Amino acid sequence: MVSGPHGEQAVSLKGGEPTYRMLVEAMSEGAATLSRDGAVLYCNRRFRELLARPPGKVIGIAVQSLVAETERGRFETLLADAQKAVAKAEFNLLRTDGSLIPVYLSLNRFRGYKGQALGMVITDLSEQKRVQAAEIKQTEAMHRLLLEHTLSAQEEERRRIARELHDEAGQLLTALLVGLRTLEDTRKLADVKAQGHRLREITAQAIDEVGRLARGLHPTVLDDHGLGVALSRYAAEYTKTHNIVVNLALNELDSSNLPSAVQIALYRILQEALTNVARHSGAKAVGIHFAVLATAVEVAVVDDGCGFDVKAVAVSSHRLGLQSMRERAAMLGGTIRFTSQRKGSEILVRVPLATQPLAGPGST
């Protein structure tokens, strides 16, 4: 029975085409016919399965009573909207055991039955929600590991700095102090000059050592002269330290066009990439190539090392450096891609510049 402007009327679907009924019954999605006020006039097998109810417990029941209590007002609004046009929304349906099942409902007015009936298609979202939950859980786990890695790296960095300050800068300052005391007792002018020269050398060494430690924490050249100069200096120091040739192709990159956040992120990504090359690849040379696009900047890092299993490393908790690189690129809305073969690897970083197009070579 459906309610209409002329009172209640009996509506029967028995005259429907058998083929149509077979098709509806075979659907992988739930399907139902509703009265204007939401009562179930007909439903297919899949809809009954979703609710875990036999046919006699579904026909005639108001869909409002099958929707989670907190969502019933919203369902009434959906019913009203469906009188005019297709209406769609996500809901949670109540099963007989009291559990909730997430579904996507699509309602539309039937042209027949003088507009007194609605067609409803029900899509089960349970599996989709479980994929989303699994992805969220995996992402959270990776974030926890990354945080642990970051904190561990910070603590290790503090230990390294403390050790180097004591062993290098501390020793030099101690030697400087001893030399100054010796200078007080020196009587001959020639000896004073020689000692002064020696103390200047020690002081220069101490300044260089403190500067090296400071650059490791944050390269001031990045602030003063931009990404290009900072990378050039880092590449030179890297080659000297690891005996790996770095071919840096800036391609007339104008650092002044790059926001500070982009410069810092790219510097740290490339720093991590070169660190990984030195630790794991056994490479003899590595190339860094910049490409300035209209609204983005791309950087490729290519080495001639032994390569690595990209898929295995992607899920490994021991190579969080790659995850850190992904995080830095993602924070800027960018992407990073790792490819590797038996010989050689490539990292491609792309960072969009949404504010304004970059000025390319030769532009004013």
C-alpha cells in the first residue's frame, strides 16, 4: 500500500517483465522499490543479504527504521530530494544482529505509479572502508616509524656533534689555551712571532671545524645565496669526503624564484639521496639534473651503483630515509619516484609551484 493524494492505493509489481526481475535479482548491488514515505515495496536478494533478514521481515518495513538512529533525519531529507531528482548519500544500515553496515544509497523517482514509488540502489561499502582503514593503519604505522627514526636520528646527531665538539673543536681550543699560556713566558721576539703564527693556524682550524658542524645542522649559505650555491658547495665537500664524483647540472636555475620552503625541502631530499648513494650503492659517480618547468621544478638524481629492489624497500621499515624524502615532497604537494635496475638508480622529484610560473632562461 502506498499513500497518495487520493488516499492509499495498492501497487503490485507482479506484472513486471520476468527478464527484468531476473536481472534485478542477480544484481551484485542491493535494489529496492520504496513508497514515497520510505516503505519497502520490493527488494532483491542482495538487499536482504545486506540486512541479514528474510523476505517477510523486509517488505513493508520503513527504511528509516533500518538506518542508524543518528542518520534518520538525514534520510528523510534524502527521501524529499528524491521526489525531484536523483539523490545520493552514504548511510549505515542496521542488521538484525545490531551491527552497522556502511552503504551508498541512490534514490530516484519511478516514472510509473504516478510518481508514488521510488527506486533505490544500495552499494555495500564495507570492503572499501576496510581498504581505507588498512591504508590509514599502514600510514599511521609508517608515521610512527618515521617519527621514531627522526627522534633516533636527532639523538644520534646530538651525540655526533658532542663527540666532534669534544674531539675536534675542544682539542683545538685546548691547544689554543695552552699556546696562549706558553706565549706569556716567551721572552724572545722571534719565538713570540713563531708562536703567534702557530696560534693563528690553530684558531683557523677551530673556526673551520665549528663552521663545518654548523653547516651540517643548517647551511647558512642556503639562506644567504640560495639553493644553487648551497648544493654546489655540498657537492664539492661530498666528493672530497666520499670520493664519488657529483655532476651537478643546475641548468640556469634561479633560486630567487623558489620559495624558501621549496629550497630547504629540495636540499634535504638531495642530501638524503646522496647519503643513500654513499652508504648503499657503491657508485663511482652521481648526477643531479634540474629542469625548470612553467609551474614546477623537477630534479633527477642518477647514480651508477648496484641498484636496489624498489618494491622491497618501499615496504621496509629499515629504509626510512626514502619515506622521509616522500614526506618532504608530499608536504609541498609534490611527488617522488624511485626506479632502479641491476646497475644504477634514479630518483625523480617534482615539486609544483602554484603561486606563479617560474621565469625560464632568457625571460625578463
